[in-house]
Amino acid sequence: MKRILCVVGLLALANFARAEDFDLIIRHGRVVDGSGSPATFADVAIKDGHIAHVGRIAGTAKTEIDATGLIVAPGFIDVHTHADEVADKSRAENFLRMGVTTVVVGNCGGSALDVGKFFSDVEKNQVSINVATLIGHNTVREKAMGGSFDRAPTTAEAATMKALVDQAMRDGAVGLSTGLIYLPGTFSKTDEIVELAKAVTPYDGIYASHMRHEDTRIYAALDEVFRIAREAQLRAEVSHLKLSGEKSWGQAEKVLAYIETARASGLDLTHDQYAYTASSTTMRQLIPDDVFDGGKKHFLAILADPAEKAKLVARMKQNILGRGRVDYAYAVIASFRHDTSLNGLNILEAAKKQRGSDSLDDQIEVILDLEKNGSASGVFHGMHEEDLQKFMRHPNTMIASDSGIRDFGQAVPHPRGYGNNARVLGRYVRELKVLRLEDAIRKMTSLPANTFRFAQRGELREGNWADVVIFDPEKIGDPATYNDPHHYAVGLPHVLVNGVLVIRDGAHTGAKPGLGLRHAASK
């Protein structure tokens, strides 16, 4: 009798131990592991923040999720975001609710100057999402050169810029970004960027560029990216690859062939894309850059001088007409704090509302008034769906939102910040069949992880960090629209970051297990 009791006791202890083997098990799901390989039916076990096993799992765990009928995939990695305020807006819910578990900030030339402090703030405040950062060329240029930008840096200024980039890489930046349509980078020459990029190369960093042109001049802009990658001997990423403006439409295959020729020459090139035919940036981009050399004071001085203002208006007319447009109807005001009643209106509508006329002169007056009164962000409709799909099919195109952290219900921002990844999986995989499911997941997971050197992420394999998204392939979608953007993605009930459920049953749990992903390479 004692022996029987002992055996029962041992079995009970064994079962108890087995119950503690894993923190969480996801059962009965269809696993798309991120590699591009076909989906398989498997369980996924998680322990101590990592994937412990993928396959048939007999044991139990503290928490179990039944993923019957659902896809289990690696958490999505968004390599082009403007979520730089993540330490203060730590829930990052718009990203998580569309399956994004890791973001790269510091894009388009703008970043924290002190990368070490940026990571310290992320860790001190605790965040719900993993975060990496680039060091921004515009940020270091402004620091080194003050308010005078329409010139080459002095020898001392160039040395300061290079030292700032080097320090940022030592502090964990993943590379250098440029935003060559933005101040002050728009005034820089290629030689300047090559030298800064060389400071990134010893750390195995990447060069990510919002190029000078994304219209009919895209080939010259690509040549500059190729030159920087070649001379600095580093990887290069073309940010939000697109063809903007009717005159450039229909050239996607030519652009991709142009990039492939450069790749065949030995350059390591990739590109990212959002799944919408409208872009988003500041309304300032509708105004010639040189009027801001010297800052807002110079701009206001031009507006106060009737002759100089007339010259500016004439240039703006010439610019828009030269691009094959007759008005600014394609430009929609997303957020204008000075007068929120204009949010959601295009420039014609705003001119009619404010000035009683939608003439081209009145439209330009509205644009200048927006900048005069604190600037505004905008949504710009200018791409063609067929080009978008051709770029999306390319194996080296990653899916990236180009979005910041959304304040739910505020202004009329671009819907990509709520729906980008879900839109790809719903519209372009399920409905239009532009991509296979496995290929779409790869573009969101292993491809960005490998490109940006995120170790142990991007694939569901034993030992990797347990960033996981669970979604319904028949329901996933993006209800956010241009006119009504404040809707979270649907069809993604569960999201885990580093093994912790952050989205459970479609709601944020409040958990903040995100990590600062410092680039580990060193000289």
C-alpha cells in the first residue's frame, strides 16, 4: 500500500513539474514560421520569454491559447516608423493591434540625438513594444551647423557630425537615416552623406534613405543611394519605395530592374513599402526649401515683403503645374492645431472655407497660412495601385507603415498607422491574392530581422524571442479609412511581446515587456 501511494505521489509530482515546464502554449494553430516555408499545423510552447518548442506538445502550461482556425506567426517588425515618442506613449497600441511587436524609429533623417539616453528612457518608462533606432542625418546636421544650412559643412562641422554618428552607433543605433526632402538634409551633397555613412560601416550598420526624389527623377535619387552604399561599403535600404505623381506612374518594373542591376553589381539593397496609394508628411513640403534657410524668421520675412512673396507664389504655381497638376486637391490636411476645423479637408476645400474661393492663388495662400501658423501634417494622394502591387511582389520589399504612434480619435491622420499590416494580409493576400500568405509574413518578419540584424527574432524557432501574433486569416482587415481613420485593425485576437500577452482577446493588457534593441556590433 505504501508503494502504491509512493507511485501515485511521484506521478503527481511529475505532472506538477510538467505543468511548470512552459509559461504558455499555443495549441492547434497553423504556424507560418516567417521563413517563407509553407504553413504547418503545430503547437508553440513558450518559456522565459523565448520559443521553447514548435511541434506536438504533450505537456501543459500556466496559460494555454486555443488557436484552432488561426494563423500563428512571428510578431511583425516595422522597419520604417516615426514612433520616436514611444518612451512617452509607451502602449503603442495602434502598432500592436495590427500585429507589430518591433519598431525601428529615427527614420527620414530625424532621430534622438543622444541614442544612449533614448534607450535609457525606453527602459526606465517601460514600453509595450520592442524598439530600435537609427541616427538621423538631419538631426546631426542641425546640431553641428546651427541655422545656416544651404552650404557644405566646414571641416570642423563635418568632424562634429561624424563624431555624433559614431557615438550613436556605439550607443546602439542600427544605422544612419537620411530624409533628403527635409531640412536641413535637402541642402546636403552626396559627398557629405558618404562620409557620415562611413562612420556606420565599422559597426555593420545600415543606411536607410528617404531619397531626394520619388517621381520621374527617381533614377537619379537611386543612383545617389547606390553611390553611398558602394563608397561606404554598407547595406542600403530604400525607404517607402513609391512612384509619386501621374507623370511617373507605370514605371514600377523599370525601377525594380534598375535596383536589380545595382544589386547584381554587388550592392546589398532592400526596400520597404506601405500598402496605400497616398503618402503623408508635412504641408511644408509644398513650399520651396530655400525659403526656410535661416529658419522660420526668414520665411516670415518673405511673406512680409510683397515682392518676395509674389516671387514665391509664382514659383509654387510653376512647381505644381510643372508636375502635371492643376491644383492641390490631392493634398489633405491631416492635423492643423491652429484651426482643427480644417482637419480632413483638402486644400481646395480649405481655401473655399477660409477664403471663399478655391482658385490656385487662394490655395497657395492657405498653404502659406498653414506654415505661418505652426505648420500642418497632410495626406497626399499621388500613387497608382498597379505600381504599388508590383513593388509589393518583389522579394526584397518589406512591409512598413511610415507611421507614428496614434492618439486615438485626434485629427485625421493617414490610416496606415492603424491598418498597414492587416491591410496587406486582408486585401493583398486574402482578397486580391497579390501575395502568398507565407511570403507576406516573411516580408514582415524574417526579412526585416535579417536586414536590420535583429538576432533571435523574425522566425518562430526554438531559442528565439517569443514575439508572436495570432490572427484569423478570414477576418483580418483594416477598417481605418482616409476619412475615418481611427479604427484598430480587426481579426488579431492575440499578440505576444517577449513571451508576454500584450494583446489578449483583442484588448491591450497593459503589459510593458518591450525591450530596447541596441545594435550589438562593435569595431
